[in-house]
Amino acid sequence: MLKFNKFNKFNININENQLLLFKRILILPKFIPWKEHLFNFEKINNLLGNCLYTIYFDSTNNWKISSVPIKPSSFESRKKLPLEWCGLNGIELQKICNVNDAEFVHTQGFIAGASSIEGCIKMALKAVEY
């Protein structure tokens, strides 16, 4: 396992394969309107479709994972969260996804939450790899 220095403050061990997967996740310190900015950034940098999930701290003081839509105005996701997680919450979800502080995954798989950023990062990495 490598410990990627930029994320040591999160105390997460990231192996080499996960480091590549991590590049498909956008982390924001709080919720901001991100969709248009992300799509413009991807277009300018020839990365269209690269980012699959965003992680942010929301207005209810919880960490969330949101699937990136296929276009800013769409409800269709580039990649939904794993089907086996959809509609689960609490201990049932924690056992399935193996993340101790996972809280919920929406039945449609476009949003999820955990009580920490570390939990959201772990869930997002697993979802990218899934």
C-alpha cells in the first residue's frame, strides 16, 4: 500500500491502482454548483467523461457522494453507485460496502452519504472500481 501524501490528512491508504481511480473523483470542501464548471474543465482539458463522482460537505453538515450526470442538465449518471448498495442504509449498507460509516445510498444510485470524508472517499473508490 502506498500512502499518497496529498491525502495523508484523511488517513487513507491508497494502493497504486486506487491512485489511478482517484483521478475520477472530484472532492469539494462544500457544496457549490459544480456541474457546468466540471464539464467546461473536462472539455478544455480533453477529459470529457473522466470524472464519475463528486464528494462534498452539504448544508446539513454531512458528506455526500454524487454521481456525475452525462450532461449538466441530465438525471442520467455516467456511472451509478453499485446496484447492490442502492436503497440500503446503516449497518446493512456498511456490511455490503465494507465502509464503517456509510449511511445511505439512494434507491436510484445517484447519491450516497457517509459520516466522514474518509468514508465517502472509500465508497467512491469502490464504486469507480466496481
